[in-house]
Amino acid sequence: MKKKKVLAIVLLMALAALTIAPVALAAEDGTENMITYISDMEWKAAEIYNNSLPSRDENVAGEELWLRDLYFEKGVCLHAMPGENAYIEIDIEGKGYKTFSAVAGTAESELYNVTMASVRFKFKVDGKNVLKTDVLTPKKTPETVTVDVTGARTFRIEMDDGGDGISGDWGALGNALFSTLDAKEDIEKAVKETPVKHGEEAPAEREDKPAAAGSKIELAGKSGCGSALPGAGAVAAAAIGVLACGSAKRKKKR
């Protein structure tokens, strides 16, 4: 009986280690390169709207992570906060990483109307601002970001509301990762060669979301028909007309 308990504990520890272990990939020169998705890492600190934490590998409503028709098995999603920036801060001291990279954009939703979203990401290395994206919206092509983190101790991701209120402001970083690689093409190759979390392929097609998919967004109450949050985003949403209450899921074909 004791042996079974010990074996069970050992197996659980092994599984826990696998969920956060970096992925090792052999380079052409025979050296081993490491990439680590930030959604698999422990965060030093993080906060988004409503005193919540950023979502790992899904949007803030628990749906698959899509950025303008691009599906990502790995990534993080944040909801903008009023008056301050949503953020994730990670301790990377001594990890040997050279590069942070991600695809930045606004997250899509089947359950909520977030078409008024506008966000801007900022990246800090050891407290210094090193990169800022343009204001991102659902109509803009997601941006690929790359940050040099060689020798860094802390890395911080911040996201604001794009200057027009937080209504529908779901910002996402697809394939957000740290790597010992420093060439963009090598990182892209490493990502493609890395097995996805669940060993599944991305959905190949999706049906378009119906026009009547929920009128306004208030994630705090998880109600597709809640009152819109204050700001120009809410005004813009009202300007396109009052949509029918309710939600309809897009079907995804795998």
C-alpha cells in the first residue's frame, strides 16, 4: 500500500514538472535551444480588470484563443483596466533567455461582442520601456513583437485601453515565449516544431459569427447584455446600433 502511494506521488511530481518544463530543440549545429511559453511559467505578479489574472492559452472568457482569424494553442489574454495598465511581470534572471517574442492583437469571442476593442502593449526589461505596439483593434493585422532580453532579470508586459475606455478591450499575445534563440526565423521554426499543449491541430475553419451575438460587453458580470463600460468604446458600440441579446457560438472544424 505504501509503495503505491509513493509511486502515485512520484508520478504526480513528474507530471507537474512536465507542465512547466521548457521545450528543448536541437539546432543544426547540434546545440540545444530552449523555448518556454509564458503561459506555462510562474508569474511574479499579474493583474487585469476586476482584480483577475490574465488567462493562459485562452481568452478571458475561457474560449479558444483567436486573433483576427489566427488560432493560437499557446498564449495569454488580458482585459484592460480603468486608470492603470493590466500587466504580467516575470522573473527571468539566470534563465539564459535571449529573446521574447509574440503575436500581439485583440482577442475574438463567440460569446461577447468585443468588436470595439482597442489596446496597446508595452514591454519593459528591468523596469525600462523597450517596445510599444501601435493601438491594436480587431480590424488591424496583429503585430509580431520581438524583444531582446539577454541578461535581463525581470520582464514586464503592460497593456492599456488604447485611449478610449476599456469596453471590450481584450488584448492577446499569441505564441508568447522566451527563447535562447535570437534570430526571428529560428524562433518561428522552433515554434512550428514544438508540439502543442494538447497534441491537437488548430481548427482549420470557422463559421462567421452571426451579427446578433450579444449587445454590449461587461465581463465582470459575464453578461452579453450587461451595461457597457464607460468610455469612447461604449459610445462606438452604441453608434452601430443595438444588437439582439443572446449569444451564438461559431462552429469550429478540426
